[in-house]
Amino acid sequence: MGCVFSWAILIQVINRFANPQALNWLTLGPGASTIRPRLAKRSYSMSIDSVYSDLTLKNGAKMALLVMDGLGDIAIAATDYKTPLEAATTPNLDALAKDSAQGRLIPAAHGITPGSGPGHLGLFGYDPLKYEVGRGVIEALGLGLELQSGDVAARANFCTLDTGGLVTDRRAGRIETELCEERCAKLSENIRQIGDAEVIVTPGKGHRFVIIFRGADLAGPLSDTDPHREGLPIAQSQPNNPDCPKAQKAAKLIGHFYEVALPLLAGSEPANGFLMRGIAHQPDIPMFAERYAMRPACLAVYPMYKGLAQLVGMTKHEGPQTIEEQFARYTELYDEYEFFFVHYKYTDMYGEDGNFEAKTRAIEDFDKALPILLEKKPDVIAVTGDHSTPCALKGHSWHPQPVLLHSNASGSDKLDRFTETNCNRGSLGIIEARHLIRLMQANALMFDKFGA
């Protein structure tokens, strides 16, 4: 029997297969029967998250993500080609390293220097280029503030201005929390409203505080008023999207706020000015427990990191103020959660100060406290940073941060120390930070086999 070629039929077939959603049926023409492909009702596109979700086994394994903020550094001649991690005496991390895999993590993307928000979201397994979260939102949540729909929040810190209005110290000499509280109280008592928007000023730790603008038709994100280096004036905040009326309104409110607030701080050196960063509203983001099938807990001291954890649904636990206390609280909470995020700030703080010796001591202090956590050793331990903060640069950088991954299934890279140099040799290679948590789950044997 002959076969009659039909362009109409071929075009219809191509169109149907080009759209996997439309593979439920295929009409061959008048009088012809309907063909139902064998996989007609199955989508041919599958997200990697759905694959992980389908493979996940809830086995009660315990994991600890230990983040030494800004851990990574660079080796230069001035420090005898050593990093603080290499110069530090770390017998407990070294013992762990002998039975671990090591590597480097790219916090966001090659060459991109991340803030702490993107850095931590990557460690939590979220693509930081997809989920952009303003630092103000994070800080506000970390202070226990409830954000309402339409609120615009900014993370602020007091600074020092000279007589010409130039920033001479972006952190006001790292003033004590008590002085920050006094300055915030003065602002709060005198500025309760700007235009039709309520203004909420809340102190944090040290020189940091949060400002929330609550009113109708407000939105972010907006650019920072922080010039990001000394010797420049306070910058004017502008909408990231200049065509957004709500963001334009928010930018004008911030300008008016400065006009009223700066005279109140005049003559109050070293905290006679303030800078705003991460000005934004709260985004939608998937919850950690649903995404990874684990109950997560956060043990952090600083509000921002509590806020980051709270943003993805982690339960934050207040009280501990030192790494020893954080590890002790971990042992107390061991039976209540499967995943523990422990944050340690001082490595980043001293890196930003350019203080090599202090950053080295901070790493040693962390190491000395580690046996407290190991009293109830989790099934999987990851030790890393959220980014690098090289002392030579006195700030965050794009350099991949070191990571150590330990479990009964991690194997040993046969490296006797946890250092940047050894991480360059490790079996994990250089990977994006957002993949770390999936490797932690794999090391906890939480994934079934994929395919036949």
C-alpha cells in the first residue's frame, strides 16, 4: 500500500512535539484516528529541584553547617605567603580534615563579589542570582521585627562625617551598642513619620540599626546611600528600576528622612551621620523545611544572619553570644532538629579591618570550641565561609572560599590540614556554593538512586 506524504501532517507533528505540554494528543487529519504517544502525559522538562525532591529519603540524619564568615583569604608576600587559616594553629579542624573531602566554593558567580545575603543564600542552597534579598529585610527579620506587605527596610549604620559632609569612617569607630541605642532613640522620638509613611528606627548591635518605611505604594530595591569607601559624601538613593513609581516614592522618602535626621545628629561625633544599605521589600522564597525535608535551626549572634535564616524558615534560637555557647546550645537542641546553621562573625570582622593576626586568632578560637559540638557529632559536618574577606583587601572578594565536608561517606582526601592550599587539591574541586547542601544530603545518604 502506498504512502501519501502530507506537509500539513508533518508541520502539525513538529508543532506538537515542540510543545511538550501539548503531547496529549495528535490529530493526523480529517477522518484519521488519534495517536496517543506512550509518554504523552509526561513533561519532558524536569527541574533539578524536582529530581532531588523525588529522590529524598527522610532518614533523620543530623547535619551541621558551620560558617566562619569571610573565612577565605589570599596568600601574599607580606604574610610569608600564608593565609590566616594556614597561619592558625587548628588541631581540631586538622583532625577532622584527615577524614574529609575539601574544595572551594564560588559564592555567587565567577568574579562576582557577594554581600553576606547572597553568600548565605548560596550556602542554604538557593541561587543568589535568582533570589535577591535586600540586606535591610534580612536585618529587620533578624531583630525580630515583623514586616508588612509594602514595607521598605534598610540596614543602616552610623558613620563619621567631617565638616564638609564627607564620610571619614563608615562604621563610626565601631561604637558600642549602648551609644547606638541612644542615637536611635533620638531619631525615633523626633521622626515618627515622613509624608504619609511611618518611620520605624530599631537599634541592632554595635554601630548597626534598621530603618523601616511603612506606608502605601512603596517598593524597592533602591541603591545604597553608603558610598562604600571613605572620602566621599553620602550617596543619594535611587530606584534600581527608574520606571517604578513605588520605588521613586520610596527614594524621595529616604531623601526627606536624611534632611530631617542629619541635623539631629550634628555635633555627635563619632556617630554624627548614617549610611543605608540593602534598601528593599521582602521577596517570596521557598521554605527550607519543604525544600530539603529537614527541620532547620539557626544559632547566630548578629541580627542579619538570624534574619537570613528566618527568611527561609529556620527557627532562630536567641541567647548564645560566643561560639562556645552556640556549640553548647547545639548539643541541647540536638534531638529537635536535623539541620543546624551555626554562624561565627569574627573572621569577617577582622578581615575587613585588615588585621591578619586577629583573624588568625579568631580561627584558633573557633577551633578551640569545636570539641563542644563534637560531643554530639552530627552525621555530616561542613565548615566553610559565606565568602572570602582577604585582609589585604579589607573587604569581601570574589575568591572562592575554602570548604571541608566530613561524613562517614565523604572519604579522605589524605590532606592533613584544612587550608586554602589543601582545598585547591581536594576532591570537591571548585563548585558553586548552592550545591553544597545537596552534597551534604548525599553524604547523609538522603538520596535514593536515580534511574534504573
